[in-house]
Amino acid sequence: MAAWRIRDYHDDDVDDILRLWETVTADGTEPVYSLSEVLASCAKDVAVVAVSGERVVGAAVGRAAHAQGWVVFLATTEHLRASGLGAALLGALEARMAPHGISKLSALVPTGETPVDALLSQGFAPLHDLRYFERHIPVQREELKLLAELGGRVLPRGLWDAVGGMTAEKNLLERRVVMPLAHTELADRFGVVPPRAIVLFGPPGTGKTTFAKAIASRLEWSFVEVFPSRLAGAPEGLAGALRSTFAAIAELEHAVVFIDEVEEIASHRQGEPPSPTQGVTNELLKIIPAFREQPGRILICATNFIRSLDAAFLRHGRFDYVIPIGLPDEQARTAIWQRYVPESAVDIDIADLVAMSEGFSPADVEFAARQASQSALESAVDAGAPDPAGPYMSDYTAAIARTRATVSPEAVAEFLEDITTVGRV
């Protein structure tokens, strides 16, 4: 867990900016922007600071000019320079500058100044022999309004790396999906057609939505989730609302479009047509081929019940891959437990927690971890101790015992069978 948090700059942070400026210039380095320019941008442009306790330990200041954004100042206290704080400050600065419609974020770094690792890890690239860095913003200004109207967003960088464990699934998605989409020219040279639509299937709570978002983050494409339940109330009906939504998505340059629980609108067609459900399924079957003709986008559908999908929906030519996402293995459960067990926990054996939570979905592990923390908090408050410790291992073992696994053994058996009968990787 990070020992700092990032917030917007306040006027009373000026003394801390001066202190950070002194650390940057202590070795005689002359920054590109003067102190007066930095302070002016703090007041008028965009600035964020990192705070540890009550102390400011880092700052990033930016200035936007038309579609060009500049990093005016970036500094952290010396003891945090290798902690990833610089990259986190740059990410926060970029997020706050995005509404200005910038298409490029650049940084000029004088010889002797060394926030280079932070810039590189945040996606900036050096040009020629200059110490000049720039990062192209994936969503352009003209797309921001449309993206907002669609309820879409640009997800934070790093979600892909944040998916702990699930090595086999990550490797498969990286190679089959991300690689051809991220390297289209190379894919074309080798005769690889980038995927346009995939299905993720598996038991509830196994991380299908997380993977969809991670793919969007990895590609740095807009993420648009389509909610059929919300579209159902549209004046033109669900089928018409789907058609108009996908027509609007076609105006985006790049997009990951996600439909969760797709079985609600693509289930087996039965009975005499035209029932409302069949009309929606028919419309979706028409939308997908048209969607596939548009480069720079991918449709990801997720389902807990692959057997309920209409056979025509899954056929070749509509979906490139039908990918299983199963329960987390030991490595994945280890990563999930490590994410949710706080540093204050006492005498915790992660390996034992992993063993005790076999058969748990990621959502089950998160639930048990939060229940343990809640129980420990209640005990500490009830005890009234001035400096309470915890959570303890006993809090976690009790929480695991109280947590009922979402996925039954029967569902796991069906999933393994579905991998053989409908999986396509």
C-alpha cells in the first residue's frame, strides 16, 4: 500500500513547492521553467501534489496550450524517487489535463535532471538525441463529448499489470487480442487479421469485466460499456437503441465496447417470431458484421451462461475467439490476497489463506478479505484500545469460513465441459 496520496494543489502548498524546488536545484541543475513560471502555473493551470501524512512529498505541474500540454515541474522528495511516485504524479496530472482537450503531453528535461524513469514508465518517448519527451493522448478533444454522451471513459493506465495471477488467461489475451491490435502494421505484414469481436465466458465473479477493462487500459482505447437494461426504456425500443448506440460508437477513433451478461439479449431464439427478445437478438446479429468492418475497435461480450447463447451468435465470422475465464489459480489467489490484506495485518500467512480459499472466485476472496477487515475494525472499536493492532489471521480464517463460494462444483464441471465444446482460442 502506497505511503502517499495525490490531491489537487492548494494555495497554501506554495511553501512546499518552494521546498521541492530547492531539492531540484540543490545540485546546480537549472530547470527549463523558472520558479515564477512554476508558481504561476500552480495558480492558473493544473497542479497536483502527493501527501504523506501532512507533508507534501511530491508535485507535478502542467500547462495546456491549444492541443499541446507541457509538464512544467515534476519533483519528489529524495527518499521517494525510486518508489513510483513520479509516474503516479504524471498519471494524475494527465487525467486532470485531459478535459483541456490536449492531444500531446510533452516534457523538456535539462541535462542533470533525472525524472526520466517516471516519464518512460508513464508512456513518454524520447525523441532523437534530445532529452525531450512526449506522450500522445489516446482520446482527442473532439471525441470527449461523444464519449461522455455514450457513458464511456478512458481508463487509467496500468490496469493490465494490476490483474494479479491468471497467467494463462493474460498470456492468451495478450497474444491473441492485444498484440495484433497494438501492432496492426506488423500484423498485416504477417497476414494476421486483428480480432474484431470476442466472447469471454466463465462462472460468475471470475474477472471477465476486469479483463475487458484491462484490455482497454492496455491498448489505451476508450472503454464503452453497453447496458441493455438501460437502453430498454428508450423510445425506439431496445433494438433501435442498440442500433443508434453502435452508430455513435462508430464515430470514435478507437474503442473497446463491452456488453456484460450478453445472454440477456442473445439467448436461444424459440417460439413463433417476432417476439421482443428475438427482435433484439436479430438486431444484434446484424450489428456485429457491420461493427467488424470498422478498424480500431473491438467488441467484448461476457457471459456466465455460454450454453444459453443462440448458436448463430457464436458462429465463426461473428466472434474471433470464445475464451474461457475460470477460477483463479494459486498464483492469482496469492496476488488477490496480497492486494486486500493491509500492511497493518498481524501474523498473516498468505499461503494458508490461499489454500483455504481454493474454489473461491476473485469476488469471493475480496468479500472475505473485506469481511475480515470489518470484523477487526469492530473489535478494535469495541475494545477501546488507544493503538489497536490487526486484522489478525483469525479474522481471515473466520471470514473465509463464513464465505460461501459463488461457484458450485457442478458449475465448475459444466465450465470445464464448455471449454471443450464451445471454447475457441
